[in-house]
Amino acid sequence: MKICLINNLYSPWERGGAEKIVSLTAKGLSRSGHDVFVIATSPEETKSDNVYFLKSIFYNLSSYPLWRRFFWHVGGLLAWNNTKKIKAILAKEKPDLVITHNLIGVGLSLPRLLKKNKQRHFHVLHDIQLLHPSGLMFWGKEWLIDAWPARFYQRIVRFLFGSPEVVISPSSWLLSEHEKRGFFKDSNRLVMPNFLKDRDVISEDAQRPSAPGKTGKFVFLFVGQLEPHKGVDFLAKTWLSVSETLALGAAELVLVGDGSLSKGLFDSAASSGGRLKVAGRRTTEEVADLMRLADCLIVPSLCYENSPTVIYEAIAAGLPVLAADIGGIGELVEKFDGWLFRPGDAADLADKMAMALSSPAALAAISAKEKDFEPGDYFDSLKGLIGPKRV
């Protein structure tokens, strides 16, 4: 079967977990014998191997002034230019199935084109981009998603998006947020967690040691964008305020990633006496190495997350997870007896970090449960959906 995957970004123009999932989906479907090609956006319009890149400012959007971003989002609802180009690509490639992911930057009018052309269409949810153009819902500001501008936006998007044949959500939380706002009424709606221990996520030889502390220190690890909504500044400040008392100098927090908070975090690390380290942006292989040496991953998000890819990577590596109980995170972490803390609660986070430092047996048990977990094959489930079109 010939399958087209569409996402707003794709390697090497990747920024988050959705791009990793699309890349893994392309590899997995190809491995299953399907002919796969990808449509995405980049700063320049190019075609590389099986990937069509449409020209867009989306990758660099955050560098533009607020007024420019506002008008870009308004125009992006229809994005007729992109839709016209995609129509030509689909006419040339003639896929049997189109699987869309994040469409902000590609054009939310695309589903109407697919329906008009009687094209089979699955959609995979990653965040709340269909509910709010930012794709973000913040802890303590949940009301913004139901304020009148958001409701007006949702009404337009519901009309444009319609009901794809199948809608897949990695978390029950994210699917329910869309359902209660009237989305996908006629779709086959499924909750299918992303890849756990998929052979392309992390190799078996990258598994972490069975015993913690291989670096001589207990290592807490953060991997993600160094941005306020990821809670990384909150995490660093909490750690620096309590680490001397908790760890007696025998632990460190390592931050992996880049973003607008990079300079401030580098400055904090320089004066931390080694308690805080900023490793910057790293490759997938380097992140796997860091996970192998770490003792606990911390996911301190202050925005509602769907099902963060970094948690799947940690589970695949047998790395225990301590995470904010927000959005769909709890569904995933609790499955492996990981630890949760109240979002934005420094005292609760400090207590849970202290628990991790003083509970090597509990960490080892979590790691063992993650390593022993044998999930069903994601692509076996997807293959069942790809079968004959539903009437």
C-alpha cells in the first residue's frame, strides 16, 4: 500500500516529539512493506528522497513579532497555496491512504481537500492545536481554551477538519478534550499509545546499567525544549534551592536541549558548583547514552502534555520517570509505577526527588518493570486499521 504521512515538520527540521513519531511511523510502515512518502514544511522548498518540503516560515515562527505570527495563523487556517501544492503531489503520487499529524503550518483546510477527493484519511493527535493555535494549555490558565476567541477558532477548525475515517490519540485525556468540544463525531476514535520498546526508539545495547550511580553521582535528567512551558526553569530553581540539603553533594541535575532559557540556565549552572549542568542540544544517540547513565528522568511540564516522546524513550531505556501529573502524562507514568508530583509545586517535587535519592530499590523495581514490558506491536494495530476501507 502507498501511504502519505503529513506533518508540519520533519527531519532535519525537527523540534519536538511529533516529528520523532512521524519519522518512526515512516520507518515502521516501510519495514512492514508499505511504500511511504512524507510531506512537511521547511524554510526552503525542496524534495529529498521520499520527502516533499513545502516552503514555510513555521520552523522560525517564534522569531517573528507577535503581530506577524497572528496574521500568519489566520492565513494558515486555509493555507490555499500549500493545499494547492499538496493536491498536485497527491495527484502525482496517488497514495492509498493519507495519515496527517500536526497541520498548523501546513493548512487546516487539507482535510476538506482529502474528503472532496474521496481520499482515505487517518489523523493522529499530538497536542491541542485544533483547540488553540498555540497548541498549549497552561497549568492555572485552563480557562483560555474555552474563552470566546478559542471557541470561535474551534468552530472554524471543526468545519474545516470534519471527521477523518480514523482518529488516533496516544492518550485518553487528549481525545476526551476534543470529544467534549464536538470534534470527530463520525470518526472511528482510538487510543493507541506511541512506541514502547520499538526497535527504532532505542537499541538494546543502549539499555542503562541495572545499578544506579554509574557516574559516581545520582543523576537526574531533563530532556526537552528549554522553554518556560516545559517547566525547566522551575525545575532548575527547585533543584538548586534544595539539592545541598537533599543530596549532600552526591547528585546532579543535567539539562539536555536548547531554547529561549538557555543562557540563563547556563549562567545558573556555572555558579552551581557542579550541581546543575546544561548539556545543550544532543543527537538521539547522545540522548540514549545520557539515559543509560542517568538514574531518574524528570518531566516538570507546566503545560498539558499529551504523551511525551521522551517518556517513551526513558521507558525503552529502563529509566525511571518522575513527572508532573498533567494532561496525559499520568496515564503513561503510572503504567510503570513511576512517580508523579503536582504541577508547579516545588515542595512536592522536592519531596519526590528526595524519595528517588533515598529509594534505590524502588528505582530498580521500576526499571525492571519497564525492561520486562512487552507491548503489542503498534504497526500490527495500525495494519488492522489500514485494511479494507470502512463503509
